[in-house]
Amino acid sequence: MKRLEGKNAVITGAASGVGRAASLLFAREGAAVACVDIDTGMGEETAAMVRAEGGDALFIETDLANPAAIEDMARACMEWRGVIHVLFNNAGIAERAEFEDIALEDWNRQVAVNLTAPFLCSQKLLPALKAADGATIIHHGSIDGVLGNPTLVAYSAAKGGLQPLTHVMGFWLARHGIRVNCINSGALRESKQGIPVRLNRDNRAGQPMSEAQRHATPMDRPGFVEEAADAALYLASDESSYVNGSVITLDGGRTGITPGTF
């Protein structure tokens, strides 16, 4: 039996990267998938790819920085399927800038997409998640939210909020049979399937893994977006039925060692 057979999933940031990889993987494992993204062209392409493989997919164009748009998205998802079994809050944006150069507009948008949106998406979809009689919410965090990236100030601060949010949501929602977990990923810069990997809102790909980052990563390579999708599948499936309020670190061992010691 497929691991998500008969389940309905909502995935944000589904147009590319981990979101597209997860949309395809979840569908292959039997889930119907609502693909949410601000990029209509790429998002529709993801949904079409799912359908081309025989899956069931719906695309919903949504600006996750806009609370009203999130309400509309949640309403559309609940009209599509009255029950939601999996919510993968995957979407994220990052803008590089030194601290003194960060514009308030850029700060607010990064906090809105990276932190406020996971909170709001979870809250607005809660009726459909409660109806599942055993649902799961997955946040996509970052090791930058644990250690802090000097060139990604707003991104680091926003992603840093996801870990305690995961813990407290796991507490409050367990009574409804809803598990909440987080994936803190490192440098996910490549794809095994040729999936576009990008993070910036102007659609530029993230910077390639630097030699310093590679040296600091015991596995000596960047991560593949499919590896993050695999972790999300585990958290979405019944195989993780006793995992709640937890954080999985997916970084090739980078945060497992003290910087500068080798």
C-alpha cells in the first residue's frame, strides 16, 4: 500500500525546489495534492506534472505575505477537499543584505512568508486538519534559524521562530490528533530530477555551495531537494506516528560539529 493512500495534502512553495519534489513524491505515494505558490506558471507546471503521472493535483495562486490571500487559499483548499491530512509549510524567501542595509519592507516580507505564513496557514486550515482524525503539519525551517547567517539576517530571524512554534503547536494540537514537526535543512542546492532550485523572489537560483560551506559539511556536498522531500514524506506518513513537536536536521552533519575545530 502507498504511504499516503487516500490522503489530501497542501504544499506551499510548490512551484520549484523542495515543494515541487514533495508534490511529486506525495502524489506518487497516493496523496491528492494542492500546490500553493505565488508563481502561477511554475505552480501550474507542478500540478500538471503530478497529473501527468496519474495523480490528483490542484494549483492555487497565493501570495503568502498577504493574510487575506492565505484565507482565500484555505477556503479554496477546504472547498476542494473537506479534509486535509497533511500541511507542508515549505515556502520560503531570502534576500541577502548586511544588517544596516536591510529595508523594512524586505524585513517584513521575509518574516511574513517564512514565519507568519506557516502560523496562518496552519490556523486557517485547522478545521480541515481536525476533520482528518490524525493529521500532520510540517514546517520547513533552516539551520540558519539556529546558528544565524550574517548575510541572511531577516531570513535567519524568521526561520528561527519556526522551531519554538513547532514545539508549542505540537503541544496545543496533539489533543486534536494533529502532529507538528519541523525540518531544519542546510544547503539544498541541487536536484536529482532536474527540478528548478531557487529561493529569491526574483527567481534567481540560490548561490552555489561555497568551499567554506563544503569544508564545514562532513558529507562534503550540498543536499538534494529530493532528500528534504523524503524527510517530509516520513513526517507525513504513519511511520512517524509518535513523532510530535520535533525537529529533524538535514544538513549533512554541518551543525553537529563545532565550527573552526577542523
